[in-house]
Amino acid sequence: YLLLPNMGISQTEVDTDAIYGMQSRIRTLLPVMTEQSDYFSNYKLNLYRAECPLWDNDNAMCSSQGCAVDTLEENEVSDVWKRFSDVDPSSKKNETKCNWEHNSQLDYCYLDEVSSEQDCVFVSLVNNPERFTGYSGDHTAAIWRNIYEQNCFVVDDDESLKEKSRRESFYKPGMYPFQLSPKEDDILTISPSVASQEKRMLNKIISGFHASISSHICENYYDTNRNRWTRNLECWLAKVGNYPERIENIFFNYALLHQAFVRIADQLVEMENNSTSSFCPDNLAIDARTKLAFDNLAFIAQQDRKVIMSSKFFADEESQKFKETFRKHFHDVSRIMDCVGCDKCRLWGKLQITGYGTALKLLFEPETQLNDLRPSEIVALVNTFDRIAHSVQSSFWFQLRRRADLSVK
Ligand code: FAD
């Protein structure tokens, strides 16, 4: 069986066969980085004190144990991260990897390290895995609804209209008031055909991000009847598998992140390996290990340039003008992550949106250099790549399982 054509994946924008072939190499390296490296397995974010822009006094918090996050105590934080929290970023200007002069004009998302560093906590990503937490209902529906209705775009395209009509049958209007200034003006004044490729890209990134979260929920699902974690095919079909465009969007996001690593590899070549870049100058062993893994990932990605999306984004003057609107919408999605009422979901939601925002910055802001990225952006980028690679993998696994089930019947 050829899985991909049956999943209705369009061959025009991403080379899905290349992604399929590439998985094994990337998938071997990513877990080594995200699970075993001091640098990539921890994350720093404002988890508890950032304001939700959509509504005030919201008490709809997920109280289940599954939603809780264990933060790291001061003495548990690896030296790699401590160093970043102790030092004033402005004093790091001249260090190659730590040139943190922040240029918010280039950012696609809201960065806690910049806006509310004093409220940030450290978490171990390994000890707080993304999985089913039970967080659902009106609260999650209102968040997803706001993201799609206020931040995605109407495009001259039947597929997105079909998706919209499905959503309309699900949402109950007026469940939560939205206080974020609605972008209806944008939506009405920008004709659906202007920069439609870029608008479709934003819609795809959001839908792929959502489908990827859904994949992780269904791959790590808690079966209360048997009291164990399991893979849940019905869950995956209901949330992802019955909608080929959602699977396609997972592949699209994989290609986007892959392409960001190709750009990093190109920069590493330009730097001719003579840079003094450093992840952890205080500990040379950690530093060398982290740098080696990161550079390897970028160079493996570079060897598979076929994964690159064939379309060119922001290529003409009209779409260049539209970039600011695109950035504003993505930026607002990143702020909405602070409305998520389950700590663990908020952690992974914020991390992954930061990962996509970092990829967009690398790909569409040519002046962005690897050295300009903050540690939280680099860690988010690597972990988001790992998450989406998992989702690609689980779409194959669930498809096979479904076929096996059908053949038994
Ligand atoms: P939802 O996933 O809530 O989707 C709502 C509606 O959006 C659907 O009915 C459909 O019309 C539309 N839709 C769904 N998927 C797509 C797509 N890919 N593209 C376009 N439209 C789509 N729960 C956990 O258990 N663990 C987590 O880690 C977790 N993280 C979350 C992170 C964020 C940022 C948010 C907002 C929620 C998170 N949740 C998490 C909750 C989870 O995403 C679902 O909302 C919840 O499981 C309820 O799912 P549902 O089947 O009702 O539909």
C-alpha cells in the first residue's frame, strides 16, 4: 500500500515522499537531543503569570492532576540554563551565540524571556510530557475558535471554507467574550485573493499545530477503564485521521521546520566552523556535545533539501506588504496561548508556537542570524521539530493500524 496518496495529500507544496524517507535519520537524532541533553530537555517560560488577552477573571482551570506541571527548583536547573538567567542579556552583546539584542520587529511571537523574564520558571520537558490531560469542553472550544476565527484568514479556496463550515456546526456562539481586538477589519478589507498563498500558509501552520497536539493526545491517551496509557485509534480518527487536510498540514509544518534547519545549516557553512559560538561556555563538555548534536541535525536536514516546500512565500511586493499583518496575527496566537487553562497544555502550546515563530523568523526575515536567537527560541525550535516528527510518525502508525483492523473485519 502507498499510504500517502490515499491520505489525500497534495504533492504540490511539500514533498511528502521525501519526508517519509527522511524520517528515520531525523527521528534517531531528535530524541537524543530532546531527552538526553541538558540544554534541549529544559525550558524557561512565564507559565503562571502572563495575562490572557481574551478574557478576565477566568476560573475555568483544569484541576486534574494530568494538567499539572512540576517546575524545577533552583538547584535542579542545569548550569547551562542558570547561566542564561543570571546574566543580563545586554552584557552578552559580543558573544557569538548570545547576541541577544532583541529586535522585536522581526519576531513572530511573544517571547517571555524578553517581556517578563522575572516571572519565568524552569521546567523539565522530559518530566512533563505532552499527552492526554482531559482538558476539554467550552474553554478549549473558545480558544480554538478565537484562533481560527480571529487569527486565521479567509482565503479564496473551497477547502478552507469546508473546514469553516464544519467548525460552525461545533461552536456555540457567545460562550466566552473575546477581548482581544478583533481583526475583522483586516479580514474584511484584505481581499481573499491578496497574498492568498501566505494566508493559506498561516492557516496551515495553525491547523497543523492543532492536528499535531491532537496526535499526541491520541498517541498518549489515558484509558480510565484499564488504568493505563495507550494509543487510541478512534481518538486519532475523530480528531485527525478522518480529515486528510489536517494530515497534510502536519506534513506542511514538518517541511517548514525542516527548512528552517536547512537555513541554519547554510549559516553554519557560511560561518565556516570558525565561530566561537557556544551553548555553554562554562562547561566545555556540555558545550561540545550540544553543539555537535545541533550542527548534525542541521546538516542532516541540509542533505535532504527535497523536503523544502516548492512554493515561494512573500516573494512579490503585495505579499511583502502583507507580511506585517501575517506577523501580527501569528503574534496574537502566541499571546492566546496564555489563555490555555491547563498548565501542561499551556507549556507545550507556548513552546510549539515559539518553535514555529522561530522557524518563520529564520525563513522570512533574511537578516536573522542563528546568533540572534535566544536559548528559548532554539530549544523551542528543536522540540517543536521533534513533536511534529512524532506526529508524522504517528500518522503512519495509525494508518497501518486502521488498515489492519479493516482487513480483520
Ligand atoms: P478540539 O481539538 O478542541 O477542536 C475544536 C474544533 O476545531 C473541532 O471540532 C474542529 O471543528 C476544529 N478542528 C480540530 N482540529 C482541527 C485542525 N487540525 N484543523 C482545523 N480545524 C480543526 N489537551 C490535552 O489533553 N493535552 C494537551 O497537551 C493539550 N494541549 C492543548 C494546547 C492548546 C493550545 C489548546 C487550545 C488545547 C489543548 N488541549 C490539550 C485540548 C485539546 O486540544 C482539545 O481541545 C480537547 O481534547 C477537546 O477536543 P475536541 O475533540 O473537542 O476538539
